[in-house]
Amino acid sequence: MNLSCLHTHTTFCDGEDDVETFCRAAKEKNLHSLGFSAHAPITKKTGFVTGWHLGDDRLEEYLDAIRSAKKRWKGRLNIYAGLEADFIDGLTGPADREYREMGLDYLIGSVHYLVPPKGKPFTVDGPPEEFARGVGESYGGDGEAAMGAYWDTLEKMIAAGGFDILGHADLIRKNNGDDQWFDIESKNYLERLSRIALLIGLQQHIVTEVNTGGLNRGKIKDTYPSPAFLKLLAQGAQGTSVQGALAPVIITADAHRAKDLNGHYTLAKETLRRAGFKETLLFEGRENGRPRWTPRPL
Ligand SMILES: [Zn+2]
Ligand SMILES: [Zn+2]
């Protein structure tokens, strides 16, 4: 039995395949479970109109499609309903009450947007020219400042809570190429990572995903978070059981195509082992309002 994927985007948002195609692929790949995590609707709350979020008026349809897949695949594949909720500073975040009322199995919390004091909010993982425009307009072209703003935003999301899985924790690396905007070996950068690792350790219920989406789409050469980040997390996780783990992790593919489910998982496992992790987690559904995780040796 293989691992699972809880980070999956279908045609309901910006994925290329539909729910059933993902279910079939998960079964073929012998996955333990499959969770759907459409980009949660944001337009009503923020006024942002994008091509990659689930429309506000399609939430019920999305949840229905997963409910009916659960029925169809009962006894053959564990299927879960989730969302990837954006934290957009001052506008919306996974701690918003409405998410508690949707009956979701789990919620991924992700930072894609920076909301600068001046200039328009922009995404850190969009096309390089968009990112460059955002950094130019809002941070005077200072990549270090944008990087700092990203970590500030992530810290705010972690402090606000409300989510089960921390999505692609260092997504800010996506447009950084070979340190084009900031130096990931600088003291400042490593200090930010340490602070985040500490914060994650303090919020014991947060599971950090090791996301192979950048690899699956050929955008970066390793996982989110980076091996260096995972080493810092592992230092907190060593010698503890799952329930007591300071920094538990799961592997996800951030799959936008069914064929990418479990893509680059071998590399992710190897990265985790090298970082010092002994186990990853499998999701077993929600009980009394809390996610239930079981350990899986790496
Ligand atoms: Zn994301
Ligand atoms: Zn995603």
C-alpha cells in the first residue's frame, strides 16, 4: 500500500482532470487514500477574480461531487473532502468561521498572496514577470523585503490557526531561481526558517506537507519545504511518537493532473530520511472534530 495524496486540484479549480479520473488513478497507483483540496472560493470575501479558485457559487457542487465519489468508491478507496484555504492578510484565512461549518474532512492553509502596504496584492507563485512586477511596485524591487513579507504572512497564518495541514511552507522560493531575489543561505533567511520551524513545533496540531508539486510541474528542483527547512523541522520531531511529534509531516503531490498523484514521492521520502525523519503520516478521517493520523515508517 502506497502513501496518500491530500493535495489535489481538479477541474473544479485549476486542475486538468475531474474527480472520477483522480479516483481511478489513485486506485491504479494503489494509494491508501485520496483527498481533494480545491482552492477555496475567495471572490466574495476579497473581490479578487481569478482563474484558479473554485467559484463561490460552486462550493456545494464540489462537495457533492466528492460525497458521491465517496459512495461510489466505498470499500475500494478512502476519499476525503478538503479545501486549500488562502491566507490573505486582513481579508481571509483558514481561521474564518465558515470553514468550520462546511463539514470538511481537513483544511490546508496556504500563503500565495502578499498584501503590501502600498501597491496591489500579488501572488508569489505566479508567472515570473508578475512576481517581478509585484516586487517592483510594492517593495521597490527589493527581493529581500518581499521574502521577509512572505515569512511575516506565514507566521500570521500559523498564529491564527484553523487549518490542519501547512501548505508548501516555503513557496516564496518558486520564483527565486538561482537566488535571483534573495539568498537562501543567508543568515537572515535561515533565521526566518528557524523561527517558522519553532512556531510549527509550538502549534502541535499542525502537520507540515512535503509537497512535490514544484517537481511535478518542473518549477523547482526539490520539495517544498526545502531539505534545509526539513532538517530544522526534524530537529524538533526526533525521538517522539506521532501524537507527541513536534513537527509531523505528510507527503503530497499538489497534483493538478491525475498522473501526478504520488509523483516524486520516492525523492520526498529520501529527502525526509536525510533530514532525520523516521516516519510520515496517513490521514484516517476526522473524529470528534480532530483529524486522525497514523504513522507510516519511511
Ligand atoms: Zn497552493
Ligand atoms: Zn495547491
